[in-house]
Amino acid sequence: MSRAVQVALIGQKFMGRAHSNAWSQVNHFFELACTAERHTVAARDAREIEAFAKHWGWKKWTTDWRTLAADDEIELVDVGTPNDVHAEQAIAMLEASKHVACEKPLAGSLADARAMRDAAKKAKRKAKTFVWYNYRRCPAVGLAWKLVQAGRIGRVYHVRAHYLQSWGGADTPLLWRFQKKHAGTGAHGDLNAHIVDLARFLVGEEIAEIHGAIERTFVKERVIPGTKKKGKSDVDDCVLFLASFAGGATASFEATRLAHGHQNDNFIELNGEKGSLRFSFEDMNVLWFCDGTQPLETRGWQRIMSTSAAGGHPYAKHWWPDAHVLGYEHGFVNMAADILRVLGGEAPELPLPDFEDAYQTQRVLEAALVSARERTAIQLSDVR
Ligand SMILES: NC(=O)c1ccc[n+]([C@@H]2O[C@H](COP(=O)([O-])OP(=O)(O)OC[C@H]3O[C@@H](n4cnc5c(N)ncnc54)[C@H](O)[C@@H]3O)[C@@H](O)[C@H]2O)c1
């Protein structure tokens, strides 16, 4: 007998759609002790919310997210709103003993992220927390994690990661994502957040030092949507930084929204004493592996289609036959499955980031900004 988990969602645009799809698909593909029931969706736009709820199968809808806290039927609240409201919403739900699954970055500022981490610690006996670092749940990334864990690349020496997008420069209007008061940062919190999470996840160590960083804003004004007026675009367009891990591995991170030709180029490579691994989201079903212990005559990159259930590739057995490839939305469905597994007392297929974990990513992001602004190296132990 499965147990129904009543889920509420806040936010009904991009992530609202991705998460609604995940909650609606997860029990079609995964056999789990818990099922997800779409209870209530909350968002600000009174003109859109009813149609959204009906389209995605949410039983109820509201423009007042605060009412979710008082609803005893709701067990899990999923936060898919802009970064500046994550803290207020997540903390209110944790105080009402709801489990919370929050979008990334954990918050727009380190202070908010710390408050969320503290609230999660306080609510720990009653409520669990999750953060939607969805790229961990691409099967190829999961396979990379398994290979690192199994020692197949040995000690990690270098990590190089970039996340490049092309947003159309000054033509892109002044969305909340370009406003510091809502987003906190630009490409940094949006894109570097993902690759810092991936690097910490795959290496299995914390970042200990930022050695130097550059933060730049090239486009300083954008058209305010629905008007002809321009407003201030006051977040970074790109941030690049160098870091090292506690175990000594070196790392480079690079995020920009101004890279023509790169639409969603989330890339990470690990070079270790025994081999290398490489993943690029634009070819997300593939993991590249170079086994450095092979004879030189045949040593080289192996292209692994990471969709084989028989091969034990993460999540593969829940989907389609080999190489019937997965896409962006499957990472969210895989994550919804792991959240339900944890709520049902089972182990997730791959480790899930909680607020404490995402707070560590936020510390790295903050340290990189301080490094860029002060033009100096920063020890992570000084950033709390
Ligand atoms: N994991 C990923 O790959 C990924 C991708 C995109 C966005 N995100 C994250 O998801 C979050 C949402 O981004 P998005 O792209 O969906 O934004 P969006 O602008 O498409 O949607 C934001 C939604 O939040 C609602 N909202 C805004 N302020 C609110 C408030 N105070 N109370 C209630 N509802 C409010 C809006 O009405 C809208 O429905 C951000 O934190 C973003 O960084 C993650």
C-alpha cells in the first residue's frame, strides 16, 4: 500500500511547469512507497493561476502562499519562486513543520541562505529539506559520481567547469533575474551555483579556498517589460573564478549569459590520477570517460551512452530501452522520485542536497564575489 504525500507548489512559470510535470509523472514511472498528490498551487497572478492549476492537475489554487502553512493536509511545499522570496517562504513552511523542496540557488544572499539552513536545523526532527540541483540527477552525472566513488579516476587533481548561455544581450528585458533585489546575483547565482554544486557532489569534498575571481556587468540597462522605459540591470553578466578543494584539487568555474553559440552549455570535467570524466548537458545522455590505466596504444575517450538499465546506469531502469534518450524534464522527475523515496523512509538513488548542503554552495558563491570585489584570495573558513 502506498502512502499519499500531499504536495503544494509556489510559483507557476518556468519551474512551476517543470515541477508540476515532475509531480504528475513520477508515479507513472517509479514504483515507490509514496505517491505525490498535487494538492494546491500558489502564485501571484490571479488571472493565470486557475487555468494553470487545471492544466497541470492541481486540486486547489491560491494567490496567498501563506495559507499553505495552516493547511494540515499539506505535507511537502515546493518553492519555485524568485531567489529573494525563498527564505521567507521556506522558513514559514518549516515553522509549520512542512517538508520543503526549494529551487536553487538556496537564496539570493548568504544571510538568507544561513537563515534557511538554521531554520532547517531547528525543524530537523519534523521536516526534511531538499534543493532542486536537478543536474545531479542526469543519469550521466550519476554514473560519473559512481565511477569517482568506485575509485576509477583515483585522486582528483583538476576540475574545470563552465556554464555558458546566450541570452540576447541588451535585447533581453529587465526580468527579475537582472535585478539584484530579486535575484541577488546574475549568471553567478543562476549558473555557477549549478556547477559548484556539481563539482562538490562529484569530487565529494568541500571547496577550501578561492584564489581569484572576476565579476563583470556589461549590459547596465534593459527595457522594463510592458514599457518603453529602461531600468537598471545591476547583476553580473559573467563571473569567473579559481578555487581549490580541501584535498588539494584545483578548479576553475566560469558562468556567463553572453556566450553566443552556447545555449545551455553546462560542462564539467574531472581529471584524476587514473582517468578523466567529462559531461556536457547539451549532450546530456553521454558521459565521456578516459581510463588512464589502459595501454597507451588504445587509451582515449570512451563515449558512454548512460541509458542502460542492464549497465546499472542511475535511473535508467525506470525509463525507456537503451538510448531512447532522456531530456531536461527527466532530471526533475528523477529528483521527485528521490524526494518521495526519502519521505517514504527509503534511500535516494543518488545523494540529495538539503539546505545544509546548498548552504555550502552558497558560501562558495559568496567567497567568489568577495574575492572579485576585494581582488584577493579568500579562505572559505572566513565565510560563514
Ligand atoms: N533548477 C533549474 O534548472 C532552474 C531553472 C530555472 C530557474 N530555477 C530557479 O527557480 C526559481 C524560479 O525561477 P523561474 O525561472 O521559474 O522564474 P519565473 O519568473 O519563470 O517564475 C516565478 C514564479 O514565482 C511567482 N512569484 C514571484 N514572486 C512571488 C511571491 N512573492 N509570492 C508568490 N509567488 C511569487 C511568479 O508569479 C511566477 O509564477 C529561481 O530560484 C530560479 O533560480 C532553477
